[in-house]
Amino acid sequence: MTLELGFQTRSDEAFRAAVVSGLSRKQKSIPCCWLYDARGSDLFNAITRVEDYYPTRTETEIVSQNAQDMANFCGEGAVLLEYGAGSGIKTEILIDALRAPRLYLPIDIAADELAQTTSRIAKRFPRLDVFPIVADFTRDFDLPPALPLGPRTAFFPGSTIGNLNLREAIAFLSRMHRHVGAAIIGVDLKKDVRTLLSAYDDSAGVTAAFNLNLLARINRELDGAFPLDRFIHEARWNQTESAVEMHLVSLDSRVVTLAGRDFTFFSGESIHTESSRKYDLVTFGSLAETAGWRVSQSWRDRAGQFAVLSLDAVS
Ligand code: AVJ
């Protein structure tokens, strides 16, 4: 059974405000949540299937091979929350292994994709209640009151936590602590820079299309005038932040009008559109600890590229 859809928290006005303020900074930047309109979600799903992008297939394999352990961690009659649900492939594997799960609450800002994922999962697991919530999980939001009893576990795969900076990650993990007492979280691990950069600048050009779609969205929704063939996608390794960054680089000096305002670019100037932080297990463990969590188990692939961790609330 699927309950009615939650509330919409992101509006056209919020998009305009985010773009205008982001492009007014010294280092121009736009929060990565705006990459995921309908076309952006499709392009991201295409990224997960390209050879160079290792995280999705690696994590899916880890979840498949350890689904029983993960299900035991969740316990019987679980209430499963998922932050940034996306396409929900890994979630299906986990739900399939759970014993008599009670309720699945996927939370995502991409409303269209959330609706698709929700109906697929509701169809496949007819006895599971599904309650989708359209919300930005990086901000405060309330869970619906009167959740059924049963152990609550959060599922946060995809290394989406990597998109958050230190302050945001602690705020997120603290909010998760208010929502649930246990969590299963995917974390992409530090590795050689070449592997990282090709994952974010794949040879098929899908990541480039994903990044450039943001400018197309601005043109469409904010009456923008970005010439799409004069901006290029770039992936950069930021050693200090231990993050792969995506940028959109202007090939010329120019003035771009959008939302009735002018923005000046010098030749080579970039808009920073995403950071994907890469952790080692020790660093992630102490981050989790700061927010009241203890790592209980960690599952990795053979090559040690990616980790899925179970967390218990300690305080
Ligand atoms: C879905 C946020 C985890 O950061 O690896 C993929 C998004 N960006 N390629 C990531 C993404 C460029 C992805 N996350």
C-alpha cells in the first residue's frame, strides 16, 4: 500500500535564489541538489551504468553479498527510512532480505523519480507499507507522527554523505540520530586520484552531460542565456578537502544573463557544482562518533574501493 505523497519543499523561487546567490560569490558555486531535475536524475542513472563510475556497481555487489547480515542488523518488523532514495535498486535487495518489514519511508527531493521508485517497490512488496516524503534531507524536516512500532533503521547508500562538507555531515548524522537508532550507510573510500577522476569524467561523456544539464536547466527555468557549447565539464581532485569536485568552466570571458541579472565570467572561470568527499574508515568513524554514532560492522568489496557500514546510536 502506498500512502499519499509528502510535501514539496523546493520551489522555482528557491532554485532562482540558489543560483543567483551562488553565482554572486567569488568562487561561483551552485548546490549539487539542483543537478537532479527529471533529466538530471535520468543522466545520473546513466552514470551509474558506465564502466568508469565504479561506486554504484561496487556498493550493489556489497549489499547483495551481505544482505542477510544487513537484514539481521535491521531486525524483524523493521521501519526503514531511506535518505535520497533515488532509483532504489540497492534498497530492493535489502528489503527482500528483511524479515516482515513494516514500513518503508523513502525521502528524496526528486519528486518524479521518487514516485516511480515508490510504485515499483510497493508493487514488488505488496505487504509492505510505503510512505514517500518529498524533502531535502540536508535540511531539518519532521517524520510523520505515529510511525508504527518496530526497530527504525536508516538506509543511506550511494556515498551521498560525500556530498556534504564536515559541518553538513555532522548536522545530517545528528538529525538521523533524532530519527532512528540504527543506520546502514555507504561510504566511498580514498583511492588513487586517476581512478577517482575518471569516475567523475567518464570517457562516454555522461558525467559531462549530467553537469552541463544544470546550465540547460537554468536556461529553461530561469530564462538564462548560457551558451552550452562554451562551457565544459571538469573533474578536479581537492587534496585538502579529500574530494572530487565537479566544475563548469567558461571557455571565454563573457556576461551571461539569467533571471533578469548579469553575471560576468572571465575566461577559465568555473562554477563549482559538486564535491564528492572520499573517506578512510578511521576518519569516517570519528565523524560518526562526533554525531553520536558507533560503527558496528563494515562490509567492503575485495579491492577495498567502497564500504557499507552499520551504525548504532550510542547516546
Ligand atoms: C549520487 C551524490 C553519490 O557524488 O558520486 C556522480 C553523484 N556526481 N557523478 C557522487 C555524482 C557525479 C554521486 N552521488
